[in-house]
Amino acid sequence: MKYLFLISVIILSAFSGTYTPNEKVASYLETDLNNLLAFYKERHQSPEISLMEKETSKALAGELRQAGYEVTENFGGYGVVGILKNGNGPTILYRTDMDALPMAEKTGLNYASKSMIDYGGVKVGTMHSCGHDMHMTTWLGTARAMVETKDQWKGTLMLIAQPAEEIGAGAKMMLEAGLYEKFGVPDYGVALHVSPTIAAGQVGFGKGFVMANTESIDIKVYGQGAHGATPHMSIDPVVIASMIVMDLQTIVSRNLKPTESAVVTVGSIQGGVKHNIIPDEVMLKLTVRTYTEEVRTMVHKRIREISRGVAIAAGLPEEKMPEVIFPEDFTPANYNNPELVDRLTASAEKAIGADNILYSEPQMVGEDFSRYGSTEHKVPTVMYWLGSVPDERMKSGDLPGLHSPYYYPDPEKTLETGVNVTSQGLMDLFNQKKMK
């Protein structure tokens, strides 16, 4: 089996340029890959949603202890921190998330989740449709690989398993619990996320802003209700809300510089109960995505102005102006430190070959990994995309997105790539001169 693995490396080298995967990591994967795949399938079949990751965190903590890490459990919710001290050198944080989503799986896999929970009074399925099961398994495989290669690096590896990423709360919970105060401020922070559009066996890196500020905003639109047959006796909040929705679309198209980026999406309109009753109130629910604080501030200003302007034009009195409700907190944008990206890209080239490394353009999705680099310490961080799409899906073009009930990765190929790229990146960072 090991001979076949080495033959495959030689063949891949011929097509993807010269590269030299770490021999100890390759040997470790050859021995442990089946165990990792079994762990992955177990986690896939046993998903736990945000703030309910009790058994998941217990499983990860147990595996880390067995590998030789100092482990702290239930840190910031069900968070887990594993520390491996290996002489003098930098401290590097490597994060995985743990939570799943409240949705039924429709992949048809023989290890598909059949788990059900009570969610807001409704029985729903649960599924790792955002790939956190693969994140955890890659994290565990990397944790073991770093133990196997202790003679090749020096420093302190800080592994964190974070709860509640899907609701944007877990990173804040762990930081507020004193992550950096108790375990030290890392010199670098690293994470990965599976990609539903990059083939398994490849990875993607982007520099600068790669994910957006994400926030949820509510607009309460007031009016004067009446019978549906006598609209002249009303000031119709449904019409006002509809006009606000349309005018909000001009923020990006007419108020934002073409070289900047933002998204303003109205995901929900709620109001009224019956066909022939004009209601008194309508609620709009928005998601807003931006990269910079300047753009975020401008978008907020225009949401207020548009909402108020439409209401005034409709004849509403001052006491019935729309109420725009901004969140007390939001998930900040992910910024990939350019120099750290260059270092990790060079490491990835050694692990899987330059031809398997892609440029990843910025996206408007959000991820609370950003918080680890957004504290006063300004820790340089990088999150890279781990290709996960099976070959047959790449060929067919059938590419379900993340959060789709049909999404699934190629477990073996994705896992091998993730462990090789991440462990090589960590080892190289430990051995390189610290960034200024």
C-alpha cells in the first residue's frame, strides 16, 4: 500500500510540477487514514447544532489527549483548547469549528445523518452541510501529524475547537472566556474551509479581504391600517415596505463606488394576516455584507435615509417613522495577511504542487474566524479554501453549494490534501523567521 502511495506521488509530480510531500506525514497518513475516515463518518452521522456540541467536543478532546496534548474542555461554551509545547519558538493557533445546521440531509450517502432535533417546536433534521465534520477531521489528522514530526519543528501549537460558528458567536465566546490571557497570544492564526467549487486535491488562497462583515438589520415599517376595499383610508405599510425594498437596491448601484463591494439583501417581509386587511405594521429583515468600515457606515446611513424618506413621502407623521434596528454586534470581515498567505502558499506548493494551488477571489459570506485577528493584538491570520468536490461532480458541473442538503465532499482526497497542506504550513511557519 505504501509503495502504491509513493508511486502516486511520482505520477502526480510529473503532471503537477516537482513537489516533495513530507515523508513522515505521508507515512502517518498511510497508517492512520482509515481511522480518520471512520472518525469523519461518525461525526457526519452525529451532527450537533450551535451551542449543543457536547458530544462532538468530548470526542475531539479525547482524541487530543490520546495524541499527547494538554487539553482544556468547556472553554467558552463547548470549546476545546489543546496545547502541544515543543521547545522554544512561535505560538501558532489552528482552529476548527464543530457545529452543524438544522436541516435534513438529502445526499443519499450510506453514512448520511438521520439525526433529528426539536428546533423551535418543530422536528427537523441536522446535517454537516457546511463541512465542519471535514474541518474537524483534518484538524485531528494535522494534530497527530504534528506529533509525528516533532523533530522537525519547535514552538507551541495551540489547537482550538470552536463552537457556534454558524451563528457567529463561538469565537467571541472563546475570546471573552480569556483564550489569549490563559493560553498566550499566538504569533499566527490559521484555519481552513471546505470549498464547494474547488476540486478535491486542490486548495485556494486569497489575499486581503476574503470574507465580509456580516450583519442582520431589521426595519419596522409602520402605517395606518384599513379595510382592503378602502385603501384611501389607509397609509399602507405593505406599499411603503415594498418601495423601501426597491430603493435599497440603489445603495450599491448608485451610492457605492464601482471599485468597492457591498450586498444589501432583504431576506424576509412579514406583515398582515388576511387578504382584505391592510395592516398597521410590516417587518423587513436584511442581511448586509461589506468589507470596510467606511462602506459599512455609508450603507447604514443610506438605509436610515431611504426608510425615512419613503415614509415621509407616504405622509406618515413623525411618530410613525420606520424604526431601523442595527445589531449590537456583527461578524467582522476575514482579512488574509498577504505575507502570511505567501508563506503558506509556498508550503502548499511543497505539499501538493503548484498546479494544485488556485487563486480564490473574495466572497461575501461571513466567518467568525476573523475575530482571532481582530483583537487589539492584531494577530496575522489566514483562512484558506480546501477543495472538496468529487471528480464526478466536477465533470458533471453538479456543484451543490455549502448549506445545501445535497453537499458532500470527497472524504479521502479532501482529508489527505488538508492534512498535507496544513501540517506542512505549520511546520514551515514554526521554522521561519517571525514576521514583523
